Amino acid sequence: MNLPQRRYLPIRLESIKPEREIPFDLFLRDGEHYVLFRRARQMLTRGTIDKYVDRGIGDLYIDPRHQRELAQFFEECLATEFVDPLMPLDRKAALLMDASRSIMDSIFDDPAAPKVLRRARAVVDYTIDFVSLGRDAVSSLTQLCSHEYQTYVHCLQVSIYAVAIGNQMRLSREFLACLGEGALLHDLGKTAVASKVLTKVGELTVGEWVEMKRHPTKGLELLAQNEAIDERTRSAISGHHERLDGSGYPEGLTRDNIALPARIVAVADVYDALTTEFPFRPAHTWEGALKVLQEEAKAGLDADVVRELSVVIGTGRRKSK
Ligand SMILES: [Fe+2]
């Protein structure tokens, strides 16, 4: 029987530095299958990369058995390449997105491992540095956000939106770091929810809802086993489903009792969900999603935060047209 292969790990051609040795076999995708493109330890020249990008080949793939090594490889790339002032903005955005995605994949694969917060903080620090470069940087990064749903990708994208909102609100670097860290890990507790509940298309039963609503608390418990958590990070994780009118969970907190990091992550979370495609509905456009958020801001979401997100998203998109 011809079974589809396991999900290979994507790496954008744009995020590969020319002449850098890649320690993994690289594959091209052919429908449900992957075919060898380059053997491990080969280098790609600028000309080769440009040629394939021109042909519309955006992504290469890596065998999923190398998930942890790939995350380590990207951690090195961020430390050595990302800081290069001569690296073009688009390539930096591609590298940041691929590296963060890979690191998040390995964090969600082993959420109770030590140093989860420290690795998340490193991802957020690079995101803050990048977003601080200005509107063009924010725009190039948010436009790389995908519309496919995977919990760890969703968390990464929520973190990018949250940091961009916080930067727009001129919050301090330390606040942004805690906010971004909390956003990155806001759904970590979903790793403890049964996958049949997470992926259920129909309505959840009462029991399934109870399980689902535990994920903010569960995420904190997983992290607290190994590391001390800043209060701002903690509130982003525990409070991202709270709503100003008291209709949220797990505590049913109201307005002033919901900390700012939680209010920001709530808006970023809903925006990313709206612009994501699900089996039961297509993705909203960015303009449609902002309209829905403005409606929801009348009761549950923080209207000031929604306004800041509109500036972040709207300005970048209009400029890039
Ligand atoms: Fe959540």
C-alpha cells in the first residue's frame, strides 16, 4: 500500500545562507512525497538559490527524524547570521520565521524539558530586535505568517503579533520579552489535552470542554516544574482566554482584573485564529479579521489593543501593496 510519508520539516530557500554547509539531506516536495534534492554537507550558492526561487520553489524539506538537530542548527544560525547588519531584511525575516518555527516544534515535542523558558526567551529576543527595525520589518515578518493550523506555529505567530503590538504601545524591552515569552508558550498546555478533543470538528461535550479549559493552567504547571516564571509571562499564559465582560475562562475574570499581557495575547490569539484556515471555514482576510475583532472589542476584547493591532497590520499591508 502506498501510504503518505510523515510530515517533513520545511525550510525556506531564502533562509539558507549561500555557501553555508547544511548538515542534513534536503528534499523537494512532490505531492505527498519527498524526493532528494541535495545530500547533507553540500553548500548552495547564491546563484542556485536565486534560480530555484525564480522557478517558484520556496521551500525545501528535512527528514522529521532530525527535528532536534534542526532546531540546534537554527539556534546557531540565529546567533551567527541573524546579527549580520548586511543581511537583507527579507532574508532575516525568513530565517527568523524558520528558526523560530523549528525551535517551537522541538519545545512542543518535549514541553516538560528543562530550559523551555530560556529557549523561548531567546526566540523572543530575536523577534524584538527584528521588530524594532521598524514598520518594514514588522510587515515582512507578519506576511510570512502561515494560514495552516498547528499549535506550535499558532503560538509563534501569536508571539510575533503580541510583540509587534507591545512595540507599537512602546512597552519596555523587558515587558516585551515577558509578553512574547508568554505568547510563545500560551497554548503549551494543549500538549496535555487529548488530540481527539483538540481536533474535533463538531461541538465539544461538557466533559471535553472541561478538559480543554484546563490548558492555560496546565501550561503553567508544565513550565513551573523546571523554571521560575515572571508574573507577566505567567499572566499571558493563564489569562489569554479571559474576557473583559467576564465570559472567559478559567477564572471568569473581568476588565481591570485581567493583566495587560493577557489582554494583548487574547487579541493576537483571536486574530491569528481568524486568519487561519480550518476544515469548517476558510481563513478571513486581514481586513475581515480586523473587522471581527472590532466587533468583539465591544464586549470581550480590549478595544485599545485591537486599535494597536490594526495599526501594526494595516500600515504594513497598505504600504506593501
Ligand atoms: Fe489557548
